[in-house]
Amino acid sequence: WEDKPKLFEKNAFINIPYVVDGETIVSQSNAVLSYLGRKYKLMGATEAELTKAEQALCEIIDLRNKVVGICYGPKESYEASAKGHFETTIPQYYEKFDKWLAQNGTTYLAANTITAPDFHLWEMLDQHEAWSTSLGLPKPLDSSPRLKEYHRAIREDPRLKGYFEGPYYKLTINAMRAHFY
């Protein structure tokens, strides 16, 4: 992150995450996911799939922003906010994602193949499993069989084996200044 001043000279929106691809510098979670999705043909094969992928990215970032507000919010309200998140917010979002998969009749969010938003949703599901454990709460995927299967399918995809066995999967979830990392 020590490169931020240099990157800021080229991209005033610079923040984490970011991607430097030659002369192109992309910052902000959804922009990075969209950029990489387009570059690697992971935003769907049709206009309809692209539209689904874009909608899913927006819904996932809404959930992520709620998490960020709790994990980086006031320490004195962290525990109550986190428990409230698992009691109210998570059931609402998990129901939406479950229904979305059912409505679309697809294995993944935009298609029957993994697309960019699937990486972000998978990450959020996985982080919520770890977070609930740290709080001594039930694992939320246990009450959502469709999302549990979705999570399992991505985790066991052989194309992702190198990631899950490598060092990046073991990194902390949030920065050390967060209440949960």
C-alpha cells in the first residue's frame, strides 16, 4: 500500500482493492471485479448473463458494505451489531441469493458456469462462516441448503484448487484494525 501516492497520481479513486494491468489502474471492488470479469470472459456469455452478473455484484457489495460498517465501526457496539447482523441481515440476504438462484435455475449467479460475482459471493459466504464461528453463533450456511451447495461447488472446483491450497486463501479477512479479521 506504500505505492498509493504514486498510484493516486494516475487514478484519483485509488483504494484497496486495485489492479494494475499495464497502463490501466482500476480501483474499487466492483470495478475491479467487472474489469477482471470482462478481461477473462467471466461476466457471462450473453447480454442477459452480463445483466445478471452486474445485478449480483451490486447486491453483494450492499452486503459487504454492511459488514464493513460493523467490522470497522465503533468498538463499543461491535458485538451487538455483529449479532444483529447474523440475526436479521444475513437471513434477509441469504434468502435473496437463494431465491435468485432458484428463479434463474442456474448453478451460479449469472449462468451455469462461474462468473465474476460468484467469486465475491463465495468470499462473503466463506467469511460469514468464519465470522459466525468467532462469535460462537451457528453457521449461517447450515440454514440455507442451496447456498451451502453453491459454496461447496465453488470450493471444490478443480480450477480453483491452487488458490485454496496456496497462501492467498490463508490471508486475514480484514485489516488488523478491524474488530474481526
